[in-house]
Amino acid sequence: MKIDKVAGGHVPQSSLNQASNKPLETPTRPATVEPQVNVNTAAIEQAQKDLSTLADVDMAKVEAIRSALHRGELNLDMKALSQAVMMFHTGRE
């Protein structure tokens, strides 16, 4: 079956020259200027060194609070805690 008409009219046949020896040109981008940042690297390195010596969590404080909760010396308001957690995690501090 030969189809020579397309809805909307006749489509002329074109010949494509696919044997092109012309190399593809890549577009050149303008040189980007890197922003100049004045950073006190010595202060940053010292802060990182100081932070690396600290514990991530003060386990003594955690254990003291846990013991106080267990002994009933501290009351835990679950509603206030859950609201604080939700505010923290939704970014509405």
C-alpha cells in the first residue's frame, strides 16, 4: 500500500544531503568569572579541630535526664514535646 497524502494536504518530498564533511561546531561559552571569597582558613581549620575533639552527644547529660525521668523527678509533657518536634521538622521554629 502506498501512502502519498497526509491529512491536511500534500507533503513535498525533500532530499537530505547526509554526507556532510563539515565538522560540527561546538558553541563556545564565555569565560565565567569565579567569585573571590576571602576566607580565614586558619580559623576554619582551628574550629574543625576543636569540634572534632567534642563528643556528638553529651551522654552524661542524657543519662542524668533519663534517670530523673525514671525517678519521677522530671515530668514529660508529651504534647509539648510532639509539638516542638513537629515545629522543628517543618521549619517553623
